[in-house]
Amino acid sequence: MAERSRAAVDVADNSGDEPLTAEADQADQSTADGADQNGERDTKNDEAQGSGGTESPGKASPPELHSGHKLARRYRLEECLTRLDGFSSWRAVDEKLRRAVGVHILPADHARARAVLAAARSSALLGDPRFVQVLDAVEENDLVYVVHEWLPDATELAALLAAGPLEPHDAYQLVSQIASAMAAAHREGLAHLRLSPSAVLRTSTGQWRVRGLAVNAALRGISSDTPQRTDTEAIGALLYAALTQRWPYENDAYGLAGLPKDIGLIAPDQVRAGVHRGLSELAMRALANDGATASRHEAACTTPEELVKAIGEMPRIRPPEPAFTAPPEYQRTTYQQGNYGRPAPHLGVTQPVPTPPPPLQSRTGKALKWAVSALLIAALGLGSWQLADALMDQRGGKSEEPGKTQTTHNGDKNKPEPPRPIAIQDARDFDPFGQDRSEKPGDIDKVYDSAPGTYWQTDHYAGANFGNLKSGVGVILDLGKVQEVGKVGVTFEGSTPVQLLAADGDVEPQTFDSFTKVAEGSGETVDLKPAKALKARYVLVWLTELPLQPSGEFRGRVVDIKVTS
């Protein structure tokens, strides 16, 4: 087992000062972190709330706070999620911006107050959207409090695993995004040291977010001599749990059963049938990162950067194809006049037996019917003759040249009109899943200036899939009014997968969900043609992957966009 699992870390238990081993800490975290999507709760919470908490000698008492209390005349406390070891965590409301937030609070004279404040400010400076962002870190009125994002649409990995293991593609996205995020954090000198299934969230858009970077460890006084190895092993444990629904240690944790006693660490594909072989080996390379165990002769990954490199060397795991549902078999239905859409009732059961029809019509009635039919035929014939005569008169009134074919007005009317260009009135960059929600807005007019040497470009990313940060970026085009759109032609630098989406109405949409996909394609020059008639004012050209530019970076470049009817 890895070095961190054998070594003791300095974490004080609420009932005394005895250090907890890392394995005991993992078992305790199963309830310490698993109560809520954006806050933390501990099994010791009830004890502390019921008796006021038994603090260790020399520690500051937790602040006496309650629901409704306001911090900085702005953050209103709503619900206490954790009260442990001198600090408390709350769900709160930012009344200034009218949004939910999370808040950690501890006395200013707490032994860890300075470390928490420093960790929160360092995490806030990172500004990476893959982490739950620290919004404020303040010392005020003998209190230190840290305000962070609250993600109401996110689900903890622990909750997802309660329903079963993840699909291979979901597990691949999990380890890829978390490893990339932690590699970026370690490049800035930041470590997590407390990565667990309750510290990892999946948003409604499918993105994975990490909460508590540096702050959670500082709150509990956790440190490590090998922070990169510690976080790498934790990522391996997350992947192991995602593949097997088991925690890769002997103790149960986070609602997951541990491994059987005295068998050691075994590969995920030996725990559960059908586990992806490449992901199984990757989990072992991250978990056995102290060199004590080799994963099928593969080199161990000791840092998140090495783990990112190992992921990049794997074949990409694509999402499963959508299941095809066969249409229902055709069933012959009997209809009855006056009862369309319903099966004909059985006579004599729910309906009365119909009365027999009256006797045959008389000869006078037959004669009248034939007379009316003859008059109608005569009238139709007369009308057709008059129409033909009128057309001949019109044709005869025109000068005709021998050997020259004449075109009638009816023929001109049936000839389809050629496509006409639609002027783009305005455009703006669209980055709904990014931190700043914009990308290079100053160059956006270059997408429709018809100049071949100019282009609008995205930011550069660590991979074609936007470094696993988002699902895409794009350009919203304003056509001035709702009108029929037949084709949108896009020219790129480098082959680029792209989608065309459209919005209803005459008001510019602000969210991605307001658009509907109508066409897609890929290449350097792409003609996006809707499958059916499209009327819209606002259309979105949405880049789903980025090409590798000659400069060696992944970046999208849109040279020109043309819209025609």
C-alpha cells in the first residue's frame, strides 16, 4: 500500500489529541464529507451540537452563531452543516448577489486561523473553473470566514456511486478532468490532501468540479511531506471506486465497502467483471505509487502530471452509442364512421344492432340523380373550354419569333429562387461554461468582415476537448430579424468539428439551453444546412473540438461566416 496509507498524519480527533492514521481518517471521512453537495458534515456534528462540543485543551471555542446571523451585513447563515474541532461550516445566502454560498467560520485566535486564511486566498488566486471557487476570505470581528461557491445542480461522486459503478466513459472523464485540475494546482504550489468521493462533484453539464482545494486540509490541520504523491493516490482511489463501487482499502468509507481483509490491493478488473482494462491499470499505477507494487509491469504515477501523461497515452474512450429503439409493429385498426380513432364496437355488446336500410330508391330518384350528375359534367367541361380559350388569347396577343421557345408565366412561377445572402447585423462570442463567459470579444467582428487574412480565435487549451474544462465555445450571429435560413458556411484554420444551433423568437438568448441543434459538420470549410426549414434571428456556431495549430497549441480560429437563405 502507498506511503501515505502507512504513515500517520497529524489530525486531532474531536474527543482528544490522539493522531489518526490516514486509514482511520479515510474511514471517518465517509460521513465527514458525505452529507451535502456543497458543505461538509461530520458524525461528530450531533455530539458537538448537543453538548456544545468537547474541545481539546488550548483550542478556541467555536463561535456562537445561529441561523439568520449575518456576516459583513451580506452573508446570511441558513443551515449549519459541520461543527467540529473549533470551526463550523454553513449553507448561507449572499443577499447582495441573491445566490446561495457556502461559508467556513472559525475564531480569529484559533490555532489554524492563519493557515486557513492563507490557503483560501491562495486557492482564490488560482481561479481555475475546475475547482469550486473561493469567493471571499475575511478576518472580521474576531472571526475568520471563507466564502465559497454553492452548486445546487451538482451531485457528489459518493451519491453517484450509491447507484452503482460509473460507465467507462464517465470514469475516463472523471480521472482525466480531476488529474488535469490537480496538475494545474500543483504547478501553482497548491495541494488538496483530502480528495474523496464527497469532494468531487459532477455538474448538470457533465463537468467534474473539485471543492476544498487547500482549505479543507487547512481546516483540519492536515499536511504531507509528499503532497503530489498523496493527491495522486487519492485520484487513483477515486477511479478505483468509480470502476468497482468499492473503496481500495480494508476499511469501509463513503458508503462503499472496503476490500476483503488480508488480500492486499488487487486490480479493479479482478474485483468486478467487465471493468475496462486500461482504466484498471491506470488506477493501479496511481494507487501503487510508492514503488512497492507494480501494476502489470507498468511504471507507477507519482504526480498528477505523470498521471495526465499516462491518460494521454491511452486510447480515448468514447461515449456509448445511443440505444436504438425499434418502432412498434403496425397494427391494423378497424374504424367505424362517427367513431374515428377507436376500434369498432362489437354489435350487440355495447352498441344496438343497426336497423336494416330502407327499400331501394324509386325510379324517379334514380333519374334525378343521373340528371344532376350530367349537369355537373357539362358545367366542368364548359369551364375547362373557357379557360383554354382565355390562355390561347393571351398567347396569341404576344409576338412570337419562329424557332424561339416561349416561357409561360406559370413556368416562371415554379422556378425556385436562387439563394440570397443574409447580412449578419452583429455577433458576439459565447462561452456559457467558462469562468469569464467570454473568449476574445475584441476580434468577434472578424468572423463576418469577408477579409480572408483575419480571424476570431478562442483561448488556447491543453487538449482538443478544451482541456476537459467545457463542452465547447461559439459565436452567436444576429441576423437582424427572424428570417428563413438555408445554409451557414464557416471557414476555419484547421479542420474543426462544429454544430449549428438556432433559437426561437426575437430576443437574444443568454443560456446554451435556449438553442436547439439543427446541423453539424467538420472540416476547414463547412456548409451547415438545416435538415428542415429554419426561421430564426439568432443562430449559434458552436465549436465542439479544437484543432492543433502549427504553434503547437489547441485553439479554434474562425476565418469567415456566410449566411444564405
